[in-house]
Amino acid sequence: MASSYIEQALYTYLTTDTATTSPGGAVGGRIFFAHADPDTARPYIVFRTVSDPHEAFAFGQANSGQPRVQFSVFDDDRFNVLSIAQKLREKLRFYSAGTMDSMTVHAIQVGGTVLLREPNEDVYQGIVDVLPIYIDAS
């Protein structure tokens, strides 16, 4: 099924990458939108839309935008968090303009990684912000 939302397109794009999602890959298929269950095996990635300004006719199209999507990598090992975040950044940064699951994505701007440690736990979180520029084909 074709994506109706940029989040769905990003999810499809990332979960079809075997280097990231295969059982031997970086997160073994554990990529979630909005939240993960507390007992989810680490490492895993959670992503959410932080803002999504819908400018009327931005980029010459009615259904276009540039949301800010935040990806968080969770693991017990801070160096593994940084490694997975780097792989994620490279995968998104080097995306060639084209169709991403029925959405035209012109470019994806990728920020750096912020590393945090969860209070009272030995869990690290690496945060990466991305700004996809897209046109919804629907």
C-alpha cells in the first residue's frame, strides 16, 4: 500500500533496508513510530514528527511540506547508539531525490546526533533530526 503520510514513507524506506533491519543488522527490524513498548529489546529506533507546517502551495504543490522528524536510537551501549545513529544519518542524508513509497521527496536535510543518558537507567538515547522536503502524490 502506498504511503499517505511522510512518516509512513520514511518507515517503509527504512524497514526495507536490510543493513538496518535484518536480524543481524543494526536494530533487527525494531523501528517504531511514536513509541516502543518498555520491554522492547534494545537497540531500537523510535521516530516522531515534532512539527509539520503545512504551507499552502509550498514548492508549487498543495500537499507539500518540510516536517521536522526526530529519530531516537536507544541502547545500553553509548558507542552502539552513536554507530546506529551514524548509519541512520547516512541512509537518510544520501537519499537521492525521487519517489519514496508514492511520495516525491526532493531532499532530506539531516542534523547531527545528540547523545543523552536516561536518568536512573543505563540507557542511552541518540537523537537525530531530519527535515524531508516532500510532495504528497495523493
